Amino acid sequence: MAHRAMQPKPSLAKAALWMAGWLSLMTVIAVADADATLVVPIDFVRVPLTALVGWLVYAERVDLLTVVGTVLILTGNVLNLRRRATVSGDASVVARRA
């Protein structure tokens, strides 16, 4: 039996493309307005989001390494934000973003 490539659901594929464009625009605006050392680590969230889109749109399997990588990325970002809030003395920044 020949393997057929998965075809994405058109509505989900369009939504994913729109979301990717919107997130790219928001990243450009954030880098222009905020400190790059804050924005760039958060930009790594694209990797888990890409895995999520692959799972939802293309029915790709998510393996253990993808889950571990996602947890590491999100944990690193949360720790970075908490450290920045502690250093700047504004703990309410973390509370608002959580």
C-alpha cells in the first residue's frame, strides 16, 4: 500500500498562515519597542508553536523530545521574565503576564 502525504485541512492551514504572519509582525514591533534581550528569548516560542501547528494541521506525531524541548523553552522564558522583574524591582510585571 502506497503512503499518501497528509493534506492539511484548508481552514486550519489558512488560520495557521495568518497567525504566523501576525506573530511575525508582532515580533518586529516588539523588537522595535522593547529591549532585544527580552524579546529574542520569547521568540523561541515559535518552535513549540510550529510543532503545535504541525500536530493540528498536518496530524504529525509529537515525540518525547519535542515535548521536552517545549518544556525547556517555556521554563527558560518564565525564569528569564521572573529574573528581569526581580532585578528591576517590579514583580507586578510577572503577575500581569502570567
